[in-house]
Amino acid sequence: MSYSKKLLVGIIMGSSSDSKIMHSAATALDEFGVKHEDQIVSAHRTPTRLLDYAIHAEKQGFKVIIAGAGGSAHLPGMIASHTTIPVIGVPIMVYNDKTNSDKFKASAFGGLDALLSISEMPTGSPVVTVGVNKAANAGLYAIKILANEFPELKTKLKKHKEIQHKTVLKESDEMKKLGLARFASKKFKK
Ligand code: RP5
């Protein structure tokens, strides 16, 4: 069966505030045609839902779970403790952003709190983590895991790498042609 026919990834986040960052994981998966289901599961506000979600994820047959959380960020680790599905954690820096205003409150330690909470899982229930706010990388990493099973995805990942390579070459050619100062002023519209 083609990978694109089935829900393969569960994306969860601790709060609606996290959607500001987590949508990039969805976009990365969408670009490769990987189906995902998106939900809010809070480790501290809905603790019983953690287990329910883990059971749901197993039943759905998700191959990977992407879990984003900010602050003390227990969500990825606690979900991992309830399931054998690999969990990719996304440490979130921005939170308390429930209004539509441009103002937001960042976590006290700029995301380091969430990064360490996710990466320092004690031995026995591992969670991998991407960098702070790097939700797109979580999406790409999930695709890499899935590519072990679905050769079509491996081909698409190779193409993605080629595109990145060509983009850098194109920019480098332009920089060489314009000179660094003009290139930078054009790029950043000074
Ligand atoms: C965490 O607390 C969430 O993952 C979020 O990053 C943070 C704050 O959430 P809100 O107070 O903005 O809902 O559980």
C-alpha cells in the first residue's frame, strides 16, 4: 500500500499556543504527502488523556509521534513512556500566545527548559529531540524514519536534498556576481 493512503504520524502539542510553532511540522509532512492527525494533549492539564492518546496512537497504527511542548515539557517523555511508537520531541520557546496580538511571552529560559526536559529522559524511555522551535525538522525526521519502510519517500527525500543543494549553488552564484554587500542589501532589503 502506498504510504499516502494511511495516517502515519500523530502530531500532538501541550497547548493551542504551541500551534504557532508546531504547524511547521504539519507543513513538512504535507509537502511529502504524509498523512497526520493533529491534537492537543496536555501532560499537566489533561493527564488522563495521555494514556488515552497513547492507546489511540497504537490503535491507529501511527509509525511516529511528534510531540511539542514548552516550559517543563513533560508531554513527549510521558507519551513515550506509554507507547513503543518512536517519539520526536519539539521544545517550544514561545508560549502564552492565545490572543491574536503580536505580543507573546517567551518561556523564562528561552526554550532551554523545554529542550533539557525532553532530551534528559532517564534511561529506559528515550525521546529524541530537535532544536528549540525546530518543528519542521521534526516533520522531516519523521519522514526519514518512514522512508525505511516506504521507498517512495526515500526517493522524495533524495530529491529534496538535491533541491537544497541547487538552491545554495544558485545563491552562491548570485553572491559571486553581485558581491557580498549588494547581495546582502538585496536579500535583507536594507
Ligand atoms: C506547556 O505549557 C505547553 O506546551 C505550552 O508550551 C506551555 C504554556 O501553555 P499555555 O499556558 O500558553 O496554554 O504545557
